[in-house]
Amino acid sequence: MTELIDKLYETGDLSDNELKMLIEDESDNTAEYLAKRADEIRRRHYGNKVFLRGLIEISSYCKNDCLYCGIRRSCKSAERYRLDRQQILDCADIGYKLGLRTFVMQGGEDAFFTDEYVCGIISELRQRYPDCAITLSLGERSAESYRKMKAAGADRYLLRHETASQELYSKIHPQEMTLDNRIKCLYNLKETGFQTGAGFMVGIPWQTSDDIVKDIRFLQELQPQMIGIGPFIPHKDTPFRDEKGGSPYLTLRLLGIIRLMFPKVLLPATTALGTASENGRIAGLKTGCNVIMPNISPEDARKKYNLYDNKLVSGSETAEGISLLKAEIEAAGYTVSDERGDCLQE
Ligand code: SAH
């Protein structure tokens, strides 16, 4: 398998069948060699820098009903909350003092967050922190809404496509949600000038390696600046409660493959990876990842924003949490950057 990895390293691509072989190869050798090559590429472009993003979970209200998600509208046990403008600004203030230079506002699709309300917060953040990047992850909105938020000063937008297979997409989403609309939103975001993040879950029920090849092909077409992938983790009060969670090892292989195919992409070692396996996020860094997103939401919000069970809550808003995270990152041979950490390519 080392020849295939070398081919991927040198040419940046493989045939569908070759990709499938790599995806399905569970040997330690493959994992180690992929990590080594992926780390080489990330160091070539980003050195040993790791960028931290302060994640602010602004709302657990959601109008959508994605079957895998713990804050889906029909999840009765989900405790609903939303942060107001002042609470969000307070989070950013704490994050800034901790050295964070990107703030990510993420939430369910909550009608309370109108364009006007969100844009007011964005402009205030833009004014207070001219040296910071503002990232949004607020789901599917109109092209007009994306334009307004960009004009107000937002820089980046995360919207995972979840799966690029039409068939699988419709099995894990309610009828009113379509892959076509998700993809349309992603292209709108790119056209609006956002640094755009797409991505998918690993190990969702029924997912095959052919589906994953489709995800990779879609990413090659879209050419996003950020790619977020993480294992699916079941939530006890969703229809997928009895399903098996996605494999952290498969997720790591995919992160390595993605680094080799997208040398300059911003690639987070996600919280879900850290939840699925102890030290998962550090293993992610060693397999090509260059971003970690510590949670800086208020404690109460963090407890209620449960997309899946047993969410990792370390690396939190406290100075202590951040210095522990920094120490871990440095012990792994990387340094925490104090820059905004923009993508090196358009
Ligand atoms: N409403 C926003 C934010 C969604 S939450 C949006 O639609 O983009 C962010 C990501 O969490 C989702 O895109 C999804 O990929 C992931 N997620 C949701 N439920 C999950 C679960 N049970 N296991 C793992 N990841 C999950």
C-alpha cells in the first residue's frame, strides 16, 4: 500500500478503486505511512503551526430534523437555549484574552437569528477585533443572507455537505431537506467570497466506501478552503440511537488522504474525533490536521448543545483549559499559532 500512498503524495490523486483500497485498508502500516506523508505535506505549507478557533455554540433551537442530530426539532429531551448578543460578545472577549484569533458562531437553524440580528453581532465583532477572523456555521440560508453577513464583516462559513450521495442523504434527512440545496448553498458561499468549509460524517448508517469516494470527488469539485470531517456518534434520543459510531481509525485515514489531495486546505481535528477516541485530536494533528476548535461557549450552553452523546468538553473557555490544550499540542511537536490562520489558497 506504500506505493499507492506515494502515488497520492506525488500526484495528488488516485483512481476510485485505488482510493477504495486505501480507505478499506485497516493495517497499522498504512495508517503510519499515511500519517507520515500527510504530516510532510502539512509541514511543507503550514510548518508546525496549529490554528485554534474559539467555538461559540449560539443556539440549540433548530427547525431541521436531521435523523442523526441530538438537537433535531423532534428531539424532546434536548434542552433549548440561545445566547443573546451580549453573551456572544462576552464569549469573544474571553476568547480574545486567551489568544484566540478566530471566532466561530455555530448553531441550529434558529429563526431568532435573523439576518439583521446576526449582522449586528458580526459588525460589532468586526469593529472590536479587527485582527480576528469571524466564522459562521448557521446552516442553509438564502444567497442574500450570505451576502449580507459577508458585507457585515464575516470571513468564513462552515457548512458540511454531510454526504455527497443523493440516496444516503435522503435516508438521513427529512424529506424537505435536499442535497441539491445544500450544494447550492456551498456554491453561493464560495461566490459570495467566503472561505468556505464543506465536509462529511464518517460511519453514518448505511455509508459505504463508494459513498466516501463520492464525498472526496465532490470536495475536489468544490475546492473548499476548509474540510471538516468527523466520526458519526449516535445520540440516545434520535432514530439512530442503536447504530454503531464511526471509526476513529477510518476517520484518521481519511484525514491523511484528504491532506495529500488538498495540500493547503485548513483541516480541523474535530471534537467528534476527540470524543470517539482518547487522544483522537492529537492523532489528527499527526495525520495532516492543522486546526483545533476549543469550545468557548458558556458552560450551560456547552452542556445543552448536544449533537451526539458524551461530547468532549475539555479545551474549554478557561485559561487552564487552553493552556492544557496548548501543552498537548506542543508535546506532539507542533506550535500554537497566534495568527488568524487563513487558508493559503483562494
Ligand atoms: N446547523 C448547522 C450546524 C450543524 S452542527 C449546519 O447545518 O451546518 C455541525 C455538524 O455536526 C454537522 O454538520 C454534522 O456533520 C455534525 N453532527 C451532527 N450530529 C452529529 C452526530 N450525531 N455525530 C457526529 N457529528 C454530528
